[in-house]
Amino acid sequence: MKLKNKKLYLIILTFIFVVIVTYAFLVTKIEAPNVPPEILAQQKIEEQNKVANEETYTIINRSTIAPTNILNKNKIVLLTIDDGPSSRTIQIIDILKKHNAKAIFFINGMHDSANIGVIEQTAKEGFAVGNHTWDHLNLKKEKDVTIIEKEINKNGELINKLTGAFPRFFRAPYGESNTYIRKLVKDSGMIFMDWSGAAKDWEKSTVEKDIFISNVTSNLHSGSIILIHEHPWSVANLDALLTTLESDGYTYVDPKNIIE
């Protein structure tokens, strides 16, 4: 009987020893590794970049973009390109990609037949395709609501057909709208957008690079929504404009991070 008790006692001691050793091993395994400071610093930067990449933005008063996180103090702008597609759209995309910049391309459906495949390519390259009406009609001057609805809906249907998604953003031609138009756009599930800064490239003087750039920078502020068109001189001056914006510390908002 005593022998059996002794064996039981040894078994219990062995079990306790195994538990203690296993616990000690696990504690050693989960202790924080001795990571060099430079690695920790890099990890912190990567984590900050990850957070920054997840920032979301909202449109205020149709003309300013603002981060939803009030702690985000980055200098930001939103680039918008109007009146495509055109033979110059892909050139613009290449320039934007060079600067790692995103933009909304507000298109008119009437240009699609002369530029087959451009709208699809714009979306495939990761750029937002916005609704700028079919014929670039001044909606505010149009009295027939059926025509207004057709201008918006026909363009939206084209964008959906070519890109696989209805547009999230709408801009009225000439910036002309009214309460009815804005409600119609909202009810269609789109975000209405004007602008707060422009290259004014409808003016002949903007062929000059310095004038083109100064038109944007003279009233520039963080949150500016910048309007540019697909004119030849706009394409020629776009690279210089983006270089100037970056030298002033501005970064570009990706439209996919814009929420209601």
C-alpha cells in the first residue's frame, strides 16, 4: 500500500514539474523580442501610413472636402477633370499616375462614341468616373424636367454599362443648379459636387503655364476641390501644377474614400 502511495506521489510531482516547465517555456516564447529601434520606428511609420490610408472624407457645401477625422491635419486637395472622355484622357491619367494622384473624371456621354474604350480604361486604372450629364446641358436653364432627368439618367446608365457601377459623384455643367436638380441627384444616390478652385483653363491666357498654375494656387487652401478640363494646354501644364502642389505640402484625396 505504501509502495502504491509512493508511485502516486511521484506521478503527481512529475505532472507538476511538467506543468511548471511548460508554463515557463510559453512565457519565454511570448516575451517581447528585442527589436532594434530602427525596426520599431519603421513599423510605427507603416502603421501610421496604414491609418492615413484608411482616412475618410466628406464634401462640405458641395465645394470643400474635409477629413472625417478632426485630428487629420494633412494639407489635402481633390482633383477633378471635366468634359471627357477625349483623346487626351489617357495622357492625363499617365500624368496623375506619375504623381500617385487620384481624381474624378466627370464625363459627358456624348463624347463616348468618338473615344471608344476610354471610359472603361479610366475606371480600370482606378479613377472615379463622375456624371456630368449627357450633353453638357445647362440644367438650370432647362424648364422641362423630363429633359433634365434624361440628361442625368442616360449618362448614369452609360457609366454603369461601361464600368459596372453607377457613378457616385455628380457635377452640373457650368456649376449651374437649383434645389430641384440637387434633390434629384441626391435621390439618385450621387454626391453633388461643385468646386472651390479652378485652373480657369477655359480662358486663353492659361496656355501660359504660370497663369494656369497661379489660377489654382492663388486661392488654394486645404480642402480645395480643383477643377481642370481636358484641353491640350491643360494637359501640357498639369505635370507642373501637381509638382507645385506637392512642393507646397499637398496630398491628393482618393475619391473612393469619400463618404456621404
